[in-house]
Amino acid sequence: MAKKTLFIQPFYFYAGHYFQAFNNFIYNIRKIDRYDFLVSVNNDVNNKSFYIDFKKILKLKKIYTFKSSKNSFSKINIFKSFLYIIKNRNSYENFFFYDCKIFTLTYLFFFTSYLFKSNNFYIYAHYGPEFLNKSIFKNFFLINFLKKKNTKIFLRTKELQKDWINKLPIYKNKIKYLKSIDYPDLKYSKSINRNKKIVFGCVGQIRNGKSLKFLNNFFKLNKKYQFKIIGSFANDEVKNSFKFIDEKFLTNNKFLNYNKLVNTSKKLDYIVLLYDNFFDKRYEVSTLYLAIKLNIPVICFDDGSWLSKKIKSYNCGLTIKNLSKFDNFPNRYSKKYKELIKNLEKFNISELNIDLDIKRLKRLF
């Protein structure tokens, strides 16, 4: 068997994290010949931005595809990807499912594991083990998966790994932390904003958990600042739940082409990452990596989250205890702001080293 790895993203054409993170991942490791990629392509999605960015990636690396279900986030896509890897199991040593639905994968693996005796089967998980508390049924399939010699689960943060191990201590050797390598490889420098007003932005998919109601009301009242929401709604249903947003703050109602998102974001003075109780504090925040690459300080809650720990360890942004403290920000010419910019550069050098991260990945695959 060829010692090759197939990285699989069944939800590729789903707006937000799934699409852009996997594109970044492909771009970062595209030169390694023994790595291949499988994604779902949804021909029912009427959005040119998906196809524009996908075609750019295709020029750099061959990508295998299958037809997505109408709903890009459907479990049917996992079934289809499973059919693909069954058919091609003799071509790969490793199968690596990227940010996927764990239960569906372990359920399918239970009935097909005899076909993968010569393969390693890995799942990259982006959420905690709490779903196991609700179902003995799901617990059974996950434990069966971990019992196999050729399986592992990888977590995006050490906080998530810790909770998974606490939940399943007997399988601690099968539950690993794998630093993400899907951050953007950008060479942009921060644009100088000549506007007298400090410009704030909320970047990425428009959804619950980002304190958008507060931010909308705050910036409507505080005319000394500018505010931009640089992102899109996942669908019309989500859009309808955010009718309270003042249209002047919106950059675009559709999924943004990545270059447009970057070029719009780099004019910001601050990226606001005020994740509230809708957001799991253990989660990695990919928008932080974009901010680091664009040399833009971030603002987040001082809440012990993965995000606040990173910000405080490098002093590359501002942390606030609660929303009442959201005010009095250093302007771009101040000593404090310049210090934040220098610390962003330190973060970039220390943690976003693509060559080092590729070496770590190669040791696994």
C-alpha cells in the first residue's frame, strides 16, 4: 500500500469555517505529494464566491470531489465520502476526516471497520465530548471506534483534549492534541487608516455568539467610532434573525470572496471578538489568526477562554471583563497601540510557523 494520506472535508461548501479553513489547510501543505484531498462540491449553491476560491485552489493542487447533497452540512455527505474511501482504501494508508460529525463517522466505521484493517482512521474534532452524556447509543459507537488499534481522535485545543481525556480516561492515548495548520498564509501588512475615527470590525460569518446586538446598539450611539460587519449570513433564516442590524454596518449580505474579506478587513484598527455564552470557551478562534496576519489587535472578553489566554500571553489585544467596559480604546498613533502591533508580530513568529507545523504533521502522516 502506498503511504499516502487522504484528508476529507464532507462539508466543504458550507459557509464559514468549513470552507475557508480547509482551503487554508490545502494551501499550506499543497506541495507534499503524498497528501491528497477529498471535498464535497454543491452545485445547488448559487454563490460565485465559493467557485472563485475553489478554482484558485484547483490551480495549485489536484482535489478529488464528490457531489454534495443539497444541504452542504448533511450527513449524506459523510456517507458519500465513506463510499469513496471504501472504493479507494488500497490507495491510502491514512484517512483523516476534518472537522466532521463524530457520531456519524464512528457509526459508519462500526459496520465497515473490517475493510480498513490496513488503514489508519483519524478524526479531527472541533467540539467537546458532552454529546456522549445524552446518549448511550452514541457512546457505544465512539468507544468501539477508540478500541481499534488503527484509530485516533485529534482535538484543536489542549482545553478540548483535557475534557475528552477526563471523559474517557482509559483511552487517553487515543485522544491527541493537534495544532491546527489551517491558518491563512498571508503576506499583508497593516493598511494605514487615514480616517480620524477608530474603525472596528466584526469579521466572519454573522451568527449568534458574537455580541452583535450590543455592538450594533453601541456603534449607533457612539458616532466617534466606525463599525463594519465583514461577513455573511449562512442562509435566509439566519439573516431574518438579525434584522436589528443597521444596514450601514453591513459590508455584504452574501458569502464574501476571501480576497475581498481580507482586503476589507485590513483597513480595520480593531477586530472585535466578543464571544458570549453561545460560544464554547474551549474553542479555537480562527479569526484571531487572520488578525495576527493582518497586524490588527483584537478585543475579547477576559473569561479564561482559549482566546483570552492567547491574547493575554502575548499582550496583543485588549481584554474586557464585561460589555460595560467596552470603551476608551487606544488610537492607532498611541504608544499602547504600537506596542500591541509589535506583540502581534511576536505571536506570528512564535506560533504561526508554517515550516515547523508541516514538520509536525509529517511525523504523523
